[in-house]
Amino acid sequence: MHQQPVAIVTGGSRGIGRAIAAKLAECGYAVVVNFLQSEAQATAVVSAIEDAGGVSEAVQADVGVAEDRCRLLDVCRDRFGRLDLLINNAGVAPAERVDLLETTEASWEQVFSTNLKGPFFLAQQAARRMVQQIEADEIPGGKIINVSSISAYAGSLDRGDYCMAKAAMGMMTQLLAARLAESDIQVFEICPGVIRTDMTAPVSEKYDALIESGLTPIARWGEVDDISAAVQALVEDRFPFSTGQRFHVDGGYHIRRL
């Protein structure tokens, strides 16, 4: 069995996932970098981790597909022999923003498959494996961290399916936390705000203006390193008597103000 703790990061080839993967490697984790399409980017993440002295493996898998989820976990087991941490980061926005009354079942199924069904059943399978390892004294405990969004509570009428899936992830976090606490597995939700990534680049001018006009008490863009720092705090056991919490990394956007 691998001596280092081992983490799976879904959607780990770019943006927030890439920053989390790099930070976990710095924290001493061997990292399985899951990707869907961007093999070159995933390979670059793995190379950067290994160049810095870390251990990593890239695995192509669609978290919305049952067979792919099984293969992702099997590759992790076969390569490293253990799993200590799952980061449910992979997510997709609707292919097209449309009015709530025009949302299609096809869009709903795509968004919910990747953003909710996939993360839940991957967490379910990962938790089963963690429980087995904990009971066999192979790992001291486990963690599952779900990367959500301010869209979990801030509605966007032109992407309702995305908002509903992210809102459900909050309840998923609490349910898993309650169920798995007895097995020494903590479950958390990290809720990013407006984060500077390649996904938000096309709307950067919009958010520049909103931030300047007071969108958030901390008047700046969030950076991917803000999210990875939150992950670091959780995996370094700085919250040993906590589980099920939502950690807002949003510049204070969630604070209601008059």
C-alpha cells in the first residue's frame, strides 16, 4: 500500500481543480487527476506535480457515467492501494443559458448528471472503500469535499438547472456527513464565489463592473488559490470537531446587506 495519503480530484485538469490538485501535492498527497476531455492539460498537471517531487496519475472518466466512476476508483486502488480523500470538483454549466420556462430536459439531464448524480454516487462508492480501509486500520480516517457554488443560493433565471443541482449538493453534503461521521469520515462543502478562471474569462468585464459597484464586501476577484487554501485547511485537520459545514470562499457575497 502507498505510504502517502491519496486523493482523487475530479475535474482536476484546469481552473479550481488544477489548483486543488497542486495544493494537495504540496500537502503530501499522491493525487489522481481526473479529467473528461482535456488530456493535454491533465498531463501537464501531473508533470508539474512530479517535477516538484510529488506523485500523480491522470485518469480520464466521466463522473456522470457509472462505469467511468468505477474505473476511476479502480485505477486509484490499483495504482496506490488506498483512498483518503475525494474532491468532488467536476461540474458543467448549461450548454446554453435560457429562460427558466424554456429549460430543456436534455440540458437538465446533462447538468444534473455531472453536477449531482455523478458526485453523489462517486462519493457513495468512495465512502464504502474508505470505510473498509478504516476498519482494516489501513487509513486513519477519510474526507469528502464537495465544491459547490454561490449558485446554490443565488438564483439565475437563465440557468435554473445549474442552480438547483448546486443547491442539492448542499443537502447531499449534510446527509453524507451525518451518515459517515460514525466511520471517521468528514464531509464538507466549499462554496466558491466569483473566481478568476478560464470559464469566467468571457464575462470578466461584467464581473469587473459588479465588483466595483459593491457586489462583495471584499472588493476583488477570487483566485483559484483562495479555494485551494480552503481545501488545505480542511485536509490538514484544522477542523477536527466539524462536519457537514459549508465554507464560503466568496469575498463575503453570502452576507445579506441593506
